[in-house]
Amino acid sequence: MSAFEVFAPILAAAVLGGFSAGLLGVYVMGLRMPFLAVCTAHAALAGAILGQLAGLHPRLGAFAGALFGAAVLGFVLRRRNVDTNAALGSLFSLSLGVAFLGLGLQKGPKTPLLELMWGSLLFVTPQQLVGLAIAGALLVALSIVLEREMKVLLFDRLLAATLFAEAWVFTALLVLAAAIITFNLETTGGLLLYSLICNPAVVALKLARSFRAAMVWSAVLGAGSSVAGFLAAYMFDLPVGACIVLVSSLVVALALGFRQVRGRIHAD
């Protein structure tokens, strides 16, 4: 097997996963609900662990867990008298507790379950690549077809509810978030995925001059962080998921530092 045959699917997974996660991050941060990514990722992690205990494929369990978490969030957040961050924090604690309970119940070696927490691009499958491509394409389609509705949703959910079927648009976003998080779970890891979703979006929303530009920048930075993280892990023999997160965090630090320097230059 040639080097191209070995690395091509890994790099494809890095690009597709980082692209979809970065694009999703713009909506997560735009809704001012960064805990949404944390909760859904940990619900997917808990579902994967419990699913494996029940004899299911971890990916199927992860998607079920992420969908369940998204459904609960969608139901809770429909109630106007519920504090958003309090609801997200409670669900995060619950999903994390369920995940560690499942680890405790697992008999024998726990290595496969622990890999879901840290992730690895090295063993990506064709099914994962197809799933990442479809989920990312659907999110791009949603962003294009419902561009006006998505902008209003990000601006004010109460206003959006008076103009169109806001609940359906928000639910569609949550379902796509569940799918993207599920397929990134095995490559980036449940404990680290939040950073890959939110870090590129933080940079894009700070530096971009339009919403569309922010989406493009966030998707590109997400893909770039994934590829650079994998290459760093390969060169220095380090965990892939951790390197991806560190690279994305470094991008945030550099971008914010550049913005501060540019602001001082313009002030002078």
C-alpha cells in the first residue's frame, strides 16, 4: 500500500470534519450558546458508550445520543422562562455523568471506549468519510437555502418566531449538529470536539466583515486546524485529537493578537 493510499483518507477526514465543525461553530457561537456544542458532543459520547454496552455500533449509539440531546435541548429551549445556559449546563453534567457511568459498567478492556473520548483520525473508515461529506453538504445547503431565516434566527429567536416557522429551522440545525458531531466523535474525540467547533468560529466572527465571510473563514480554519493538527501529531508522535485542539487554540491566540496589534496601529 502506497503512502498516498494510507494518508489520503486521513487527510480527507481531517478536511471534511474540520470544515463541517467550523461551519457549525458559526451558528453555535452566533446563537450565543457555546455550551450547545459541549452538550451535544457529550450526549453523543454517552450514547456511543451505552450503545457499545448494549451491543450496538458506537456510531449508531452516538447518533442516537446526540439526537436525544438535541431533542431535549430543542424542547427545553422552546420554553421562554428557562435560562438557556442553566439548561445547557444541566444537560452537560447529566451526559458526562452517564458517559463515565457507562465506562464504569464496561467489563474488560476499556481502550475502545476511551478512544471515543480522545479520538483518532488514523482509523477512519469510508463510511465515516461519506457521513462527514453528507452532513457537511446538508449544512451548506441549509445555510444557502435558508440564509435569510438563519440570519434572523441568530439575530433574535423571538423575532424569528413571528416571521417564519422558527422551531423547524432550529430543529433542523440541531439535527445537523447531531450528525456532524457524531461523525467527528471518532476522529476528534468527545472531550475535545467542542474546541474544534468553537475556536475557528471565534476567530472568524472577530475578523470577518460579513456573515458569509465568517462562515467561509470558520470552515477553512476548521479544516486547516484539523490537517495541521494531524501533521503535527504524525511528526512528533502525539495524540491526534489533542494536537488538533492545540492548533485551533493557537490560531485563536494568533488572530486575537493580530487584531490587537492592528488596532494599536490604526489608533496611532
